[in-house]
Amino acid sequence: MDFLQRTPFFRLLLPFIIGIIFYQYVELFQWSLYALFLLSFCLVLVSYFIRIPKYQFQFRWLFGCGIFLLMFILSYFLSGEREK
């Protein structure tokens, strides 16, 4: 069994840490944060509305990418709020 499969908390912690580090070195525009948030929300929403089991399995990565982006944006935003 893979390490990331055994530790789901680590899979959520990884994009959070990446977002904090990304905040330190790269400045994103406000509209790009909103666009990434909208993209992550759409990915999670699309994965929720897929009802055919064959397609649920085939597109299961949409939910993971959406959550990854959401955690990344959340940590980027919280880092900016903490600095103010």
C-alpha cells in the first residue's frame, strides 16, 4: 500500500504547505485567486454530479484536483491575511 493512500491527512497537508511556500515567493493577482477558487469549486461540483459508475471511476481525479486547488488557495489566502 502506498504511503499517500495510508495517510489521507498528509494528502491534504501537502497542498496546504505548498500554498504557504508559494505565497512567500510568488505574488498572485486577486482575480487569479478567484479564478482558481471557481475552478476548484467547478471540479468538485462536476465530480459530484457524475452518476454513471463507469464515469465516476474514470473521472475520480476531478474531485482530488478540486480539493488540492481548494487547499492551496485557502493556505495562500490565509498566509496573506496572517501577514497583514
